[in-house]
Amino acid sequence: MSFTRLQKLINEKNCRIVVGLDPRPNMLRVGETLFSWGKRIIDAVAEIVPAVKPQAAFYEAAGIAGITALSETVQYAKQRGLYVIMDAKRGDIGSTAEAYAEAYLGIGELGCDCVTVNPYLGSDGIKPFLVQAESNDGALFALVKTSNPSSGELQDVITDSGKPVYIRTASMLGALDASGERIGFVVGATYPEQLAELRAMFPKSFFLVPGYGAQGGTAASVAAAFSADGSLAIVNSSRGIITADDPRAAAVAARDDINSVICK
Amino acid sequence: MSFTRLQKLINEKNCRIVVGLDPRPNMLRVGETLFSWGKRIIDAVAEIVPAVKPQAAFYEAAGIAGITALSETVQYAKQRGLYVIMDAKRGDIGSTAEAYAEAYLGIGELGCDCVTVNPYLGSDGIKPFLVQAESNDGALFALVKTSNPSSGELQDVITDSGKPVYIRTASMLGALDASGERIGFVVGATYPEQLAELRAMFPKSFFLVPGYGAQGGTAASVAAAFSADGSLAIVNSSRGIITADDPRAAAVAARDDINSVICK
């Protein structure tokens, strides 16, 4: 679904948190399967948050049973009314990218409202996802400035225009979707200056902000991701919620923490 | 497996072609499944080529049944003695990258000899694959200069050092694996000047060269990928072989075409 629906859910719940479903093997309780783990988390947070973000890697690591659980988890989250972002960071070209777009934005077993993609291949790697998103009211988030310590090795390299690579990436994406309705940016909470810079340069683009919590990002450091009215961004929280004894209470706390820095 | 085993298979068969297993739905013959399609191709080429490269996207687009077929295809190719490169272009960080590395370089249902990865996130996104590769005698190919028309939008941007981004990428990768034993580069046949430049700068690195055939690359344009003795590169051919009436004959023709430009 386009970001219009995501923003509507955010507004209804007054919550700017997406729960990252990252089932590392040591997180499963005794007797839990990958699916029942996800169902427990989804049931705990479904009334609080607008969205969940399954991390494909942890399901792929479990092979065929893992993909089955991923599909069940996606379907269950949709059934509970949540916006589902597949964190797959796919990136390929032509008919290969079309196949990925069909897999994660189509109507099949793994079809979601939104998918994350990698921009290294240029617009050839983005357009097929945009085409699929337009045909199916979907959306995508492309990596722009990621939250990890080494993200600057390529993303911060200054180019001959005087701007870093991540600005070139954002400009390439912005040129494909000037409305900002279907292509959002992944920008890490761990780089608040870059968040503010990108927010100012791309006032219509939706941001997915990882790095809050375990990676060191705070509510203060993500504040710059939002537009003046507190919209156009969603902050990922994974470990802080999914490893909590009471994930619902942890989601409420994260929601309130982020809302405390939003001007409404 | 490290590139040592791949080079050994290349030498034994005197063939520098990897067959890309890209099962677009319209390629399957009446009655064929994703697996029986792959088995037919593998049976046809197994005595000719050293390696196959399943494209994960086409299997993921078929959901759970597709992943099951992918696993069966990987296992069958290994059983036939082929080196298997999973073309997944994964890219993530930390424990997420570890999960992808476990999925595609581990001992599970989707475990292969080698996997393709995306470098946009910097060395945080590469190291977990290298660690897994070292523990399991595996290898990886990272995207450096891709074969598609828009690859230059980010990869060719000139940086403040005077070098394009793809050289920064290659240098980042080279710093992680100076021996070139486990981290290879993806460099497109459609950019022969860049192939020659990278070959000269990174004389020990193994290259995976897409773009030969349908995308316009010729034997002459891939010649620069090889070291002076005709080693250290493998050329992907997909459509030219997998859609041929006689895939074995097409593999022989591709083998001979590439060998004709190698100085031995």
C-alpha cells in the first residue's frame, strides 16, 4: 500500500513505531516456532503500532520451514490490520527485479504492503519495484543513509558535485517519484545530521528510520526525521520490543518516547 | 568453496562459463516444474561447465514451492559436482548479514559454495559473509560495476579522490581480503574498459562477469576480465543457454567462444 495508508494508520494510533520482527534463534521461548513467536509479538502490539517489519534473513536462515513461517507471519499481520514492510533489501535489474517485486509486493504468499530495496544498481534496480507498487497500491523504501558504523565507507564519499553519495542516491530516487508517494528512504537514527539534511532536501519523502534503541539512536536523534506536523516518518524498534517480557508495554513506551519529541 | 575449487573445476573442464539458472515462467516447457526445469538444464550442461548460478528472485516469486524447488536445484547441482553460486545479491549488517550468510553459505537447505552480495552498506555488510565463508570454505562475489545501463548513476560518480565509486567499492573489498581468495567482484561484460581497469588494479581478485550474450557483451568485451594465463574470471550465460533447444550445444558454443579470446 502507498504511504497514504501507512500515514493513516499512524495517525489513527498516534504511533510512529514499526516493530521489527527479527527472530534470532535465541529469542524463541521454549516450544515456540518461528510463526508462533511472530504471532505472539503481533498479538501483543497490534493495537498499539501501525506496522510490522519482518526481517527476511532470519526466516531464510531456517530454509523452507522458515519461508513458510514468514508467509504465515505476513498473512497474520495483514489479518490483524497491520501495514507490513518486508525487510528484504533486494536489489537487481530488469526481469529479475520484476520477480522480486512480484514476490514481495504482489498477491502471492509473501506479498506485503511495502518492501525495502538496495539502490546500488541505479534506477534500473528501482523502477520495476515502482511499477509493481503502482499496479498494486504498494510502496518501497530504498537504502539512502544506513544506520551502521561503516555506512559512510561508500555512502559518505564526497562526489565531484561536492555532495556525498547518499545525496546522489536520494536525488536518483526523488527523480523517479517526485510525489514521494511510493518510494521512501531508509535513513538511520544514528546519523541525525544527515536525517535533518535529507528531511530539508526532500520534504515530501517518507522515511523509515532504523537504529533507534539497541544501535544507539534516541528519540532526540530521530526527531529531525519527521515533518513539522509530526508525519512522514516511522521509527523501527526491534530488540527493545521483541525481547521485552511485555512487548505491548515496550511498544507503548517506545510510542510515547517518540511522541514526546514530536511537535503536534 | 573458495575460488581455488572453482578455478580447479574451470581448469579441468577448460570452460569459463557459469550457467545462470533464471527460470522465467515462460521458459518452462509443458509439464515442467521449477525443479524439473533446472534438472533438465543441469543434466544438459553438467559435463561441460564448472558452475551454475541460480537466480533467487525467480524462485522467491513462486513462494514456498519456489524455495523448495530452489533447494532441490541447489542440492542436485552439488550432487552433479557443480560449483553453485547463489545469485541473491543480499546486503545487510550485523546478525542479519550473519543470518543471510548462514542461509546461503551454511550447511542448510539453501547452502551453496558461493553467494552474491551488495556492498552499499560498507564493510559491515561484507564481513559476516567473509567470516561464514572462512569457516566453511565458501566465497562471495560483491557487486562492483554492474552490467545494466543505469549502473553508472551511482557506481560511476567521480569522488573527491578522482576515482569513481566502483573503484572505492573494489578497494573496500580488496582491503577485507587482500588474497582475493574469498571475495570476488561482479563486473559487467558491457563495460570492457572498467573490466580492464579493475583487472589491472586487482590482479588477484576473481571476477564474475554478467552481461555476455543477451545484454550485449561479446567474447571480445570479456577478454580483459581474465588474467594473462586465462584464469581468475568466469562469464555468466543465462538466456543463450537455458532457452536453447539444445542447452548442451549452446554451452559448448559459449565455452569455445570465450576460450577463443583467451591466451593460453
